[in-house]
Amino acid sequence: MKKYNVNVNGTNYEVVIEEVNGADIAASAPAAAPAAAPAAPAAPAAAGGESVTSPMPGNILAVNVTAGQAVKKGDVLMVLEAMKMENEIMSPADGTVSAVNVSKGASVETGTVLCTIA
């Protein structure tokens, strides 16, 4: 055992540290935590459609499209607020919105399917 005096913000503390050898460390080391379960996979796109997924967790501030609406590549489909920033979710291709899976105010996780474009 070793004793140390430590001063933290003007307050003195006496700290006692126990010495251990390598074998003791290996025996007392906690087991590795189990890996977290993988997130559920995104819902599959409609036949021939392309899913537009959330790039990060956040809240949907605006939904600018409806099912059946024609869109061009680069059109703003939705606005996602993440980390106090507004992110425009743009159409990856020309097509028709076949499904809108979220509404204004929804909270989404990374990979959540926002809409599908056919």
C-alpha cells in the first residue's frame, strides 16, 4: 500500500493505493461486456423503389412531400433537426414518392426509413 496526499481545488485528501502484480490484475479484471444487439434493419424498399433513410438520429421538422408526388433528384423531401442543426433530406433520384413513413414531429433513429421513391 502506498499513501499519497492530493490537493484538489484547495482541499487536501489522503489517498491509499494498493499495489497488485500482473496475475492479480488478470484474475480481477471484469469480463468484457456483451456486445449490444444490432439495430433492427431498415424496412425493405417497395418493389423497384429506393428507401430514403435517416442519416442520423433527430426530429422531423417538416415533411415536404406526399405519397404519389413526383420528385426530382436533389428536391428537399424533409427537414431533420439533429444536434440543433436543420438538415435537408434530399431526393437521391428522380421518381415518384410511393410511401411517406414519418410525420412532422416524429423522432427518428439512424437508418429509419423516411420515405420510398419508385
